[in-house]
Amino acid sequence: MTKSVSRRDFLCSLGGCAAAATAVGCDNITHSKFFRSRFKELGEEELERILKELSTENQERFSNAEAQVSATGAQPGVEFGYALDLSRCTGCRRCVHACVDENNQGREEEIHWIRVLEMEEKHGIDFHHADPYYSPETVPEDGKFYLPVACQQCRNAPCVKSCPVGATWQEDDGIVVVDYDWCIGCRCCMAACPYGARRFNWAEPEIPAEDLNPNMHYLGNRPRPKGVVEKCTFCIQKTRKGEYPACVEICPVGSRKFGNMLDPDSEIRYVLENKKVFVLKAELNTRPRFYYFYG
Amino acid sequence: MKTLNFFGQWVAGSIRIVLTGNKLYYAWVAFLMACTAIGLWAYTNQLSEGLITTSLRDQVSWGFYIGNFTFLVGVAAAAVTLVVPAYLYNWKPIKEIVVYGELLAVAAITMCALFVMVDIGHPERFWHLIPGPGILNVPSSMLAWDVIALNGYLVLNFVITTYLLFRLFQRKEPNKRIFMPLVWLSIPAAIAIHTVTAFLYAGLISRPYWNSAILAPRFIVSAFCSGPAVMLVLMQILQRFSKFKIRKEAMWKISELMAYFMGFNLFLLGAEVFKEYYSDTHHVTHMHYMFTGVEGHDTLVPWMWFAVGCSFAAFFLFLRRKSRQNIVLMNIGCLLIFMGVYIEKSMGMVIPGMTPDTLGEIYEYVPSINELLVALGIVGFGGLMFTFMVKIATPILDGEFYYKEREAKKKD
């Protein structure tokens, strides 16, 4: 707490910065945003205040009285894991859209956290013969299979390593998160990610007021500004409260399995122990928490 | 107190020098200012709309800005090709011109910093990089290391040139005990900036085209071709329009060095090409994209062959003593090297690294007009900076602009 306050004092004393901030014509909120510390260093009281500020801001912006931004922390004894049954996936892309509805992505430039790749059965998993823009009348097509890819929540995450300002990190429950108020938008993490999982807000993300999901998390689905990177967070706002991610809930064929890998009775543990699972690009030693299997 | 007096007169005199010149000088400065203004205007577009004004997208998330940044780091590092013969070997013909190489490094690094600034989504958050109020994620982030290396090199060259010129202005030789350690330090620092910049790419396991151990050596060697090419041409222009003199021997020596470096550069390129094509793994796709195109996507192909052609032609031109010591052929060679290395190292390095993307998608990136205009602004600003620095340095080195006792007394 004291640390972050002194930090702000220090910055305020930087006449240049303050002047710059004033020149851009900022009100109190932008001022507080400009000087906001990294999430990890926010004191309890300060975080409370910021969460309130963010909630009010979004309530007003989207005329939605229910808008709430929380910052529920990782639960003790929890490490999330995900497994996807490739033999069941039909490539319907319902997960892609459920994800957008849940996570408040910008609608105009259509940011998708999940990319479903159509692949040829005869090639096996081969990214160089993959088509992310497939659009037949009905899926699945003969001779094709579908590989949905989102953030693999790597244990040895190249994105975290590459960030020059520590704006992205791994939480204790394994979720790799981004602090949208700390990210400078250099896109090193995007260059570093072997799974194309990170998305940049090239323009101001627009969300129609009626589409806002009011249940928001600081490190997850709160509306992002332009110029920052975002990615799948295993629906941090839901899963830390014991719910399933939106993609798991929507999947019509039950190909998506999710749970606490530290709980011996969980479904994910059953899959890991009884199925032959594999990870994408295993040779890169990223050690994902996202597994694939043929059920 | 006396130093303050010197400094006051130096600054006042410098301002006067920068503000006076012939018509051609004013026209040149006006041209550069216009470029800068256009760039600023384009940048305000980008600031208000976001980086959507560029052609960059999630598939190709770095492009023209970062390509130029990479090339200019090389130009800055190449000052060392003058520093080494000048100070390590104490070779007079190059010692006379070494300051210009260092000034070029200052301008080039400034442009590098600007290219990074315009590439990031939140330039106003630059303070997040300053340890203390922000955090610099060392040792793990290569960009963080690059920030240190580039700023260090900028400060070093700025201090070296400013100190030297300020001493000469007082008609004193620089104090060797202060000056030489800085010069020595600038040699590994030059290698460091380009090595770290290469590591920024080479450290990425996601991009097999960059994830190569010889990327840093390739960067350094190609920089030692293109940097001197830029310097040689600039110095001849300077000679034409000012009292600056560069001796023929200096030019011949520099062009001889360039021949060796270009040979080595082509060898390293060949090593990379062999490894990719002979192994014929998926990783070769990126080279295919450069040299033959993939599934009809071949925007880069003509550019890459042109670049390779330029580099080979320049190599043979510079290899022959008679042709590299012919002023016309030498300048043609410099132009060829500049084009060859610029294409190979900016767009030819960044774009194939990201095409196809990590999931195999091909997005053909071609910079947008707004992107090109922002870059024009940065180059204009760098040019302006270099022009002013040279305008001040030349009369000092010529002994025409120095501290005058009387002038100072009059003011008292």
C-alpha cells in the first residue's frame, strides 16, 4: 500500500508526465488510470477503490446497473486443467461465439479467443494445411476434423517471459493473465506465443450496451481499451467461483472437459489418467495445461 | 564558472550556426521539417484510431516499424567500423571522420526509439519501463534488455561526441582519462545493441525462421555492410556542401572492409538457406514464402530476389580493388548494399518470420499509407537531427567555431 502510494506521489511529481496527462485533457478517471500501479502491487484498499471506480464506470458506460468488476483471487488447492476430445468436436464454433458473449470482446473487429482449425484427416495435425475460415453448409465434413485452439495456459509460458514490463503473468491456479492497465502494447508476447492465442485491440473495442456481460473480472472480461493485448483466461470470472468456462458449457457434443487437476475426483483428472492425452507443439517445452485426446 | 561561460557561448553559437545557412540549407531543413510534420499528422491519426491505421493484424503483428527499427540499430552499431580503426589502430584518415559516425549513431538510435514508440499501443505508458515507478522485466525479457542496451549506447555516443566537440570548442584536447574509457566502452556496446536486438527475435521458439543461432552474427555482419554504405554516401554529400573533408584512403579502407563483411554476410545467408532447404521441415515454409511464395502468396518474392541480387552485385563490385576505388562504382556499390541489406533486414526479416503465422495462416502484409507516412516523419526527424549536429560539428572540427575570450568579456 505505502509502496504504491509513494509510487503515485513520485509520478505526480514528474511535472512532465502530469502536464502530458493534463494536455490530453483527462478527467479524474483517466488521471487515476494513467497513474494506476500494476495489479500485483495494488494494496487491498486501493484495489477496492479501483474496483468500485471500474464498476461505476461500466455501469454508466453501458447503462447497466448490474455491471460489477471483481478481482477474485486464485483459490487455494486449485490448478486448472483443460482437455479437448478431438474425436467428438464437430467444428460448429459455438464455443467461439459463447466465448465472445461471455468475455466482452470487441464486436466490430470480432476478436475471437478461440480459433477452430479445419484439418484434413489424411494429414493429421498439420498447421500448414489448416483452414481457420472454413464455411460449409453443415459440419462436420467428411475427411475433415476440427482443432480448436485457444490459450494453452503454458506452465513454461513464452509470452510471460517476453513481456518487458511484467504485464502478463501466471496466477497460482495456472491461469496466465494480462493487466490491461499495465500492458504497453508492444506485442512481444504475441510474437512469442506458439499458439497464436493472443489478440491485440487494433482499434477501440466496441461492445453494444445490451451485449455486456455484467459479471466481470479485473484480469479477465472487463472491457479493454484499445492498444492492449488480451487472451483466454479460462473464464476467470466464472471458474474461480466454481463454474465452468463458457466454451465448456456451450459445447453440444461434450468434447470439452475442465476442472481442478489437484482434485483426484475431478473429471479432468479422470481424462488425464485414463486417456492418451497429448499437447500441441510438445517439442517446444511450453508444457501446456490444455490437453487434447481422442476419446 | 568558467566552464559555464564556455558552455553558454557554445550553446548560443550552436543555435546561431543552426539558424544560418545558404538557400539550399534552408530548403533542405524545410523539406525535412515538412516530412516530420506529415509524420506527426499521420501519427495523430494512429493515436486516435489505434494501430488499426497500420496494416498490422494479429497474424503479422510486427511490420514496417519494427523492420526499420532493426535496420537502424544496425546503422547505429556500424559506427564501430570507424571507431575501431580510428582509436584502436590510431589511423589518422579515419580518426578525422569518426565523430560523424558517432553522430550518425546518435541520430539512428533516436530514430530506433521513435520507431518503437510508434509501434506500441500505449506510448503514454512508457514509464512502466522505468525501474522504480515501473518495472523493467530483466533478465527474462529481451525487449527490456534492448531498452537498456539502446539507451546506454545512445547516452554513450551522445556523451562522447558532445564532450569531444565541447573540448575542441575550448581549443583543448579531450582528457584521455575520461575520453578513452568511454570510447573503449562504445565498442562492446555497439556489438551489444545489435546482439540484443537479434536475441529479441532469435529467442522466440514460436518463430522458427528467427529462432536461429546465427541471427545475431548475421545482424552484425550485415550492419557492417549497410552502416558504412550510409556513412560513405553521407560523407561525400557533406564534402560537397561543407568544408568537411574525407580522404580517399579513408574511403578505400572503408569500402575494403565492406567487401569482406558482405562476403561473410552472403556466406551466413547461404548457411541459413542450406539448413532450411536441405532439412526440408515445416520450417522451410518461411523461406519459401520469401523466395518462391506459398500457395500463390508471393508479395515479397520479387523484393527478396532483388535484394539478394543487389548484395551479390555489390560484393563483386567491392571485391575488386579497381572498382571499389572508382568513386562512381563505389557509390553504386553503396547504393546496392543499402538496398540489399535494407530489404533483407527490415521487411525481409520481420515479415517472413511471421508468415505463415504460428497456426499456419498466411496474411500478406503490405504497410498502409499511414504507416509509411509515420515512418517518413521519423526519418525526417532523424535527418533534421543529423543535419543540425553535423552543422555544429563541422566548424568546430575545422577550428572555425571556438571560444572567443573577447566575446565573453563584452557580455560581462
